[in-house]
Amino acid sequence: MPSRAGEGRPSPLSLELGARGRELLGVRVERALELARRSRAQAVASLSLPVPSALDASAAVLGARRPADLFFCFEQPGRDDTALAGLGAAAVVEAEGPGRFTEAAEGVRALGRRVVAGEGGEDPSAPPGSGPALVGGFAFAPDGGSTPEWSSFPPARLVLPEVSLARHGAEARLTVNAAVWPDDRPDEVVERAEARLAEMRPSGMPLLDPDPVARPQVAGAAPPAHFEGAVARAVERIRAGELAKIVLAREVRVHTRTAIDAGPIVDALRTVFPDCFCFCVGTPEGAFVGASPELLVRREGSRVGTMALAGTTRRSADPAVDDHLGEQLRASAKDAEEHAIVARRIERRLEPVSLWVTAADEPVLVKVQNVQHLATPIRAQLARPRSAIELAGLLHPTPAVGGEPREVAEPLIPALEGMDRGWYAGPVGWTDLSEDGEFCVALRCALLRDSVAHLYAGGGIVRDSDPAAELAETEVKLQALLPLFG
């Protein structure tokens, strides 16, 4: 595997800097220390090294996490084994309120001016997310996450990990981000970085091990009739002409006898849903995990990719039945209306900031393990630079998780649902210091807190929606995670 010019190669059996890497990091720490003393603020020294692509990035991070750590995993195995995992926090950018995306983007830019890293373009084969990249996400609502279970998930948090591992195909990189403060000694900074790496070892994920005696207790946070009533009230408003679409969700809680480990859940999700964005955002108090089929935005230079995803039906083990279900979905007027609302909004939001926007003429079927969706890929070329974070803020929430018109649907959603979505249906992903990045919509997900898993699922409500059918659709979507808890 080609190494970055002038930088050393760590041992394939462990994650370590090596003599050359230690020397390079020391030089960057010295430069970062000068920055820190001039600005009287924290700076960061960053170094990337090639590692074997066979290394399981998520397992290495989850196996080495300390009780007080923030941690992150983001994988899409079906896309050429794409993965990005991060451990610890060299720096954190947080924001809240209606301007949280703009504030977060500005915070990342300000941090980038205090990061000493290699020159851009010197490692052209490096996978996306290599080098200093911030990971995390945003709550659905500007001030979301106010309930106790979401207490460690602010409305916006992006973390520059102390250690991250990025992989795409045959290429993988280890990145060390060392926090440097004005009164630090350079040798001690390097020693801290090496001590952190010494805790990481190539390893496998722990296996799911359901309790053989006690079955978990599953119950809705509210009775099913509450959700059906919310759907009925939404349909009344839609038929009265107040809005065209609204997405309503519900929460189901799984209670187990022992604390739930995020590792086996992440491993199961990436195995069962390899084409989805399988994510884990972890804090000392809990972990937010999921397998989302929905890309919110991907920025690569001036190129932007996104997807309209709306309209759902179940899968079948019988291929003929499965195909028939897909054709029924394609022919459904209700689902076509729901999908078209999402696609039109995304295009309208991108057009003012783009030279051109193009979408597929007809939606395609996206099939995952338990459901299939209507999907329309959408591409654009930016007219001027706009960061991945700003693009996420421009598009979020799409009508696939919010509603149309947006200004009517957003305040109506919590009033009808009667719950705090927290990070459910918010953007989760990463951005680098060149402002490229990738965010998915956090769907098919669960918040794990001690021995309780909070599962979330929703559906798009339009004029012809039936409350019982919408409830049944959420039950199908919940089956993405429910079986994993025994």
C-alpha cells in the first residue's frame, strides 16, 4: 500500500507512530505550540499514516474506548467497504438554536486555522475522511434533545477525534490529532498521543448475546392509538389545505436486564444492512445507533449529491412477491405524491446555490433487508463554495422527515407526536477541513441508555393516508432493530 510521501508506516500488527511518525508529529506539535501561544487558545497537531485496509476500524475504536470518551462509527460496507471511526475528543464544536448549522460551520473553520497537518493533495489515494475530520451530528429540531434520555446529545456537536481510522476499498489511514495548549511541553504531547494509540489493537466485534432467561420488555412510549389519532388529525389538516405533507414518528422502548453494549448492535446492523449508512454516535452516557438508507448530502469539491427517499413498502422472501410489492409501490398514487413532494423541495433548495441541478426522471426502488423505498438520486454543481455542514442545514429537514410547507409542518410535528425526537431524523456524518463531507438522515435508529433502548420510526402523511396503515408501516420499520435486542 503506498504511504504518504516522507511519512512512516506503522506495524501491521499494531497502531503505532513508528520512529518517523513520531518525528513528524513532534515537528507539527512544535508548530502547533507556536500557534497556541500566539492565539492563547488550543491548537492541534495532526498526522496521518497508512494502515492495513483489513483493520476493522469500528471494532478498534469500540474496543479501546474509555468510560469518559466520545466515540463515533460511520460505515457503508456495500460502498467499497467505506468506514470512518473516531475515538476521543481533541476538539469539540457545539451549537444550538436556528443558526446551529451556520455556527457549527464557522466553528469548524475557526478550528481549522489552528490545526497543523500535512499539505493538501500529498496523499491522493487517501480515503474520504482521512486526515483531520470532524464527526458527529445534529438534533432534528434547533433545540432538540432536551429530555433526560438525550441529555448528552446537544442540538449540534462535531468532534475532532484524538484518533480516527478511515477506509475505502484497499486504502486505509490512521489519523492522530493531538491537542496542544500554550503551556504544553512538546514531548509530553507526543507521549500522550502514543499512549492513546497503545490502547488500540486490531480486534473483532463482540457477538450479540441475548439473555437466555429473561425476555426484554417492549412497549410504546405512548399507546398505538395515540399515533393513529395524530395521523388522523394530520390528514384533517392536509385535506383542509393547511399543508401537503407531514412526517409523524413514534417511539418504542425495549427494557433489558443488563446494560446494552453498542458494539454488537453496530456489528449486526452493518452485516444486515450493508448498503445503508450504519452509524454509532457515542457518549459516556449512551450511544445513538442506526442503519439509515437516506443520504442527506455528500459534498466533493463543487459536486453535491443527495437523494429524495420517500414511499415505503415491506419486503418478501419470495422474489416474485417481493417484485410485486415493489411494482405496487411504484404504482401507488399516495406514495408517488409523498415522494414527489420530497424531490421537488430538495431541487428548489439547491437551485439558488447551484449552477445546475439534475434528478432522475423516475424514482428507482431501493431495497434493504426489511423494506423497500422509492428513491430519486439528485446531483448539483455549486455556483460558489458552500460547506457540507451548510448544505446539510440548507436541506434539513427534507419533507422525507419533516413536511411541506416546512414552516407549517415543523411546529406541528412535536404538537402531534408528543415527544422529543432528539437526534432521530437529524443529520449524522462527518466533514473535513476542506469542507467536504457526508451526512445521512438518522433513521432506523435507537438511542441506547443503560438497559433501555429507545427506538424511533415514522412515516409520511398525505391526503390519502390511513392511520392503521401508517401504524403498520412504523411496525415494519421498527423491525430493523427490534430483533437485535432478543
